[in-house]
Amino acid sequence: MQIQWLSSYVCEYLDKVSQGFIWKGGGGRGLHMVGWHHVTKERKHGGLGVRIARFQNIAMLGKLIWELLQGSQKLWVKMLTRKYVGNTNLFMASMKPGSNV
């Protein structure tokens, strides 16, 4: 989820699994005592703080881009910058054959 854009099918499936766990637990049938939009609210706003898979995927990908743009001293940032970006800006880097990352 952190390094690749997930399809809408995968995100919907992850949300469905989360809903099933919250509403049914380990049993067969469950009651929907509260709507999904209430469950996904932040705790400070009266919800459970369950994250929606699509938003979580976007946030994690954004964090990776932020690290690349800030020129972090992390090893993976240095490696990707040297291999794919070089001395240019990240947005001006040309496509090179190799890893999908």
C-alpha cells in the first residue's frame, strides 16, 4: 500500500474487510449499529478513527514523494535520486528503463 497506487477494486476490498470485522467480528451475522461515515470519523470528532483505504494509500505515496523532494539523507532516497533523477529536478527527470518503483 505504501509504494504503489492501488486500484479502486483493491481499496474497496480492504474497506469491505474492515467493515466486516467491525460489524460482524468473528461471527456470521452482524448488525450495522452505526454508518460507515461515522466509523471513519476521527476519534476527536466522535468516530473510531478507521482509515479509508484510498485516502491512506494517497497519504503514504505523498509521504514518499515528500522525502524525495526534500532530499532526505535516507539511503533509499539517495539511491533512487542517483539512479533515476541525477542532478536534475525530480519532475524533470527522464524515464529510464528499470524498476517500476
